[in-house]
Amino acid sequence: MGRLFWKLFFGFWLTLLLTGLAVALAVNVLRDAPETEDAPAIVGGPAAAILVDSGAAVLRHGGVEALREFILSGEGRPRTSRLHAIGASGHEVLDRAVSEEAREAALSAARTDRRRQAARWVESPQGERWLLFVPPGEARPIARHRSQPLLPPAVLMLGIGVAASIAFAALLAWYLSRPIRHLRSAFDRAAQGQLDVRVSGRIGARRDEIADLGRDFDRMAQRLQQLLEAQQRLLHDVSHELRSPLARMQAAIGLARQNPARTDDMLTRLEHETERLDRLVGELLTLSRLDTAAGQGEAEEIDLMEMLEAVVADARFEAQSNGRDLRYVHSGEGVGRFHVEALQRGIENIVRNAVKYTAPGTTVEVRAQRLPGRDGVCIEVCDRGPGVSESELPHIFEPFRRGESGAGVSGFGLGLAIAKRAIEANGGSLQARNREGGGLCVEIFLPCKK
């Protein structure tokens, strides 16, 4: 068990224990509080009224002796023995002592109680008048009272409370600390380089902040794993791209040594390979700088439509020299703040890539329109080249990806990767799809932020 478990355990346990003790103390104080209400001098209510009515009926029809027998017959059965009767002379029918307070209360009740339930004057067959009532001391067993449950001893109650609070606190502390232990273990494994570790399955189907933290960790680990794999793949691709020109340079140097007469030709070859290496290193540096804010350049407010027109004009000059053409169509304005240098380079790479792959005698179409609903500009660059297989489409924006259609075409496969990062650095997105009738379309969306 970790320290967090014990902190949670003792915190919850002490809270439950103190709460239980406070409730028990409050109940004990309220239960033992003295009653402040004065006891009534005589008893009223349905039970007393029934007893008085029964005694009145016996006295009215059987006389005083019958009333005595009625009361005496109830000895051992507290229902009838509680009835009292006082004659006009003031003596009780069985010579029982009656307090002056009860006597006055009975006389008052007989005068004021219209329903004559609490006390009643009854006339016997001999003409004697008797006051029937039930004194409080005698009638207390008659009154209906709330039964008190038989409570267990205080020590037993305390033991049960402590055991229950310990069990609950331990369960709650375990429930909260268990996923945190899984997270800590996952962080340790990730720190050791095991980026394939995941914790969502071990945490379970929880729906709380701890489960959200576990899912966030899984996303972080997955992203780090993807970045590390991409870095390793990039290093592999870079080493492969560097190996070919370096091998050709070594071959040229060897041929120059073997045949000094061809030294000029070999120097020309070395110069060509050096320029190729320089372009490769330059594109790699560009790709790397786009991941940082410093490499994206300052944001400026421009009109995308005008920038696209300049990019298309430059690419058209190159395309027409190779028997191809470009057509630019746009609608609306695209004024917004963009990292102009990075964005222009990215879009230029996409347009030049389309010019490179489109068939001779065909036209590359560049369309741009403002999307009011999304507050941005949608740009489409479509060529009439061989297109890309559906399995390769999701990967064409990765570094050094040229696909089957790129065989025999110059370049390193970094242009579209640079374009993707440049557009994403400006808050945009892009995707590629094959065009009906042959060719590839790259769709770009750029939000116009001011």
C-alpha cells in the first residue's frame, strides 16, 4: 500500500468516526433531555373516554355496588381498575386517595367538556350523583405510547461503527489509489522507453477525472510512439538518400584517379552530386524549422487570392517550357494573417508537384473560393497525372514518400511533407484524393484570421 492509500484511508476513517460520534452524542443528549411540559391532572383521549363511558353505563343500570364490582373485577387487568368515581359528598367509591389537583381538574372537565369524555357526572338508580374520571398516575399505562427499541450496549455499537467505518474508508481509499498506482507504473515504463504501454484497460470502465487522466496518458504515449517511429523512419530515409550521392561521388573520385583524362567530367559529376546534397540538406532544414515558431516567419496580413496568383504565374512559366499549362480560378477575397514565407513555400510545393506529374499537353487547375460558413478559403490543386493508389493516399504527406508513380521523377519526396507542415502551421488542413478520369487533387483549407 502506498502513502496516498493511507492518507485517504485515515482521512475518510477519521471523518466517518467523528461524524458518527457527533451524531451519537446528539441523540444521547436529546434522549436524556428532561421533559418540561407539566403532566395533566386527569387523562383525556379515546382510551379514557371509553373507560369512563363503560363505568357510566354500569353505574346507571347497576348502581354503586355494580360499579364497585366493575372496578374491583379489573384488578390485575389495568384497563378497568384505573377508573375513579367521587360522590357528591367527596369520598371515592373505593375509598382511594385522590389528589386535590385531580379532583379540581375532574370537576372543571365535567363542567366545560361538552363531549363529556374526560370526566362525567353520572346518576345512579338510587339518585346519587358520581363523578367518573381517570387520574393521570393510574392512566399512564392506558395511554398509547411509542415503543422504544431495545438498543445494544454502547460498546457493541461503538465496535460496529468503528468496523464499518474502517471497511468503508479502506474500500474508498483502495478505489481511488488503485488507478493512480497503475498510472505511476505506466509513467515508469514510458520513462524506460516502453511507449507501447497503455493504462485505460487496467483502470477499467470508470467515468471520472482519474479515468480521463488515464486516457490522456494513452493519447500522449501513442503520440510519442508515433513521433519516435517517424523520427527513426526519417533517419533511415535520410541515411538512404545520402548514401546514393555519396556513393556516386566516391565512384567519380575513383574513376578520376584511374583515368586522369576524365578528371573534368568527374568534377562536373561531383559538382552535380554536391548540389543535390545541398538541396537535400536545405529541404531537411526547412522541414525541421517548420516545427518551430521561429522557422515559420512573422505573421502578416495578406490576400490569399493575390498570393496564389503569384505562385501560379511562377509555376506557369516552368510548366509551359515543358509542354504543360496552369489555369487559376478564384472567387471572393481571402484576407487574413498568415506566416507568408512558410505558406507560400508549402503551396508552391503542391503546385509544382502537380506540374511535375501531370501528363504533357494537360492543364493543372488551381481553384480557390471563400467559404463563408467556415470563415476560410478552400484551395484545390488538380492535375492529370497517374494519380496515387488508394493504399498510398494516407501516406503521401509523409517525408520521403514518393509512391509508385514517383519512380523516375527527380526529387526527394519532401515537398508534400513540407507543404503539410507549412499549412498546419497556419491553422489549416489538407487532404488528397484521386480525380475522376485520372489525376490527383489536393484540397487545402486555410482559416482567415485577422
